[in-house]
Amino acid sequence: MVGIDDSVLSGLERQYAAGLTSNALIDLCGAHGIPLSEATLRKYVQLGLLPRSTRVGQKGKHQGSHGVYPVHVFRALLRIREMLAESYTIEEIRRDFLFARNELEQFEHILACLFKALTRAVERRSPEEGSLLMGREVKELEKQARQLLTRLRSIEGRLMRPARGSRAGVAPEAAKAS
């Protein structure tokens, strides 16, 4: 992926686990030799290639809020740049490689809301009503949901990778034979 080692990407994902502002994302790309302008970032978001930022309020009175992109946007940006370099069009990328991302993001949001509601409901119960056991069960299910999301993202990521030889001037039949 654009010459950035996977261990470096994983480190960046841990470092920016809370997300990135558009300026931080542009700076991060620049630090890794990937040109990205605010206009290009907006274009990719408008076209559905990248998710929209979420508004996060700042601490303090009258401090307002700022948009934060999830950290996985950096990895997605790298894949998009890689595919563009292999002569895929934006439309081909949207149609053939990003078909599941929005659904995965919606699923993740729904699960987060569900587990938040379940946790609140369990916390309102007394220990005599089995809240400790239910709390453990909810935590275990939440862990399983995170694992499911990780596996689904992995599959989506692998599906996003162009087939070998598909753009290198090799016919699909020849790519299969190699």
C-alpha cells in the first residue's frame, strides 16, 4: 500500500484511535508523501469513497465542535490512491470495491447504539435482578460484535484490492493462469 509498512499503519491507527480532523489527516498524508488537499478530501467524501466526519464538541464553554474522521480513513485513502495509480476510475472504485463500506459503518453505528442502550438498561437493574450476569453477557456480546466487525472489514478490505494483473495490461484469463 503506497510503500507504508502495515506495522506503521497499525501504529498510526493506535495513535489516532480517537480520529483525525481534516487538517490532521492532510498533514499525516503529507508526512508520508501522499498529496491530499482539502478539496480532494471533500470530493472523496461527497462521492462516497470516504465516510463523512462526525462532529465532536470541544471541552469548555462556547468552544464549538470540529469534524473528526475515523482513523481507518487513512488506510482507505491509501487504497484509493493505489487503485487510481493502477488506472481505475473513481466510478470503478465506487462500483467494484467500496460496495460494502457504508453498510459496515451503519452496522457499526447501530451496534454501538444498541450496546450503549443495553448497558444503561442493565445498570438500572439491581443485583438481585441478575444485573451482574446480564452485564457480563452484554460485555461478551460486545466483544464478539467487535470481532465480527473486524472480520467483516478484513473481507471488505481484501475485496477492495484489485485482482492481480487486472490493470497491468494482463487479461483476466492470463492473470488466472499465472
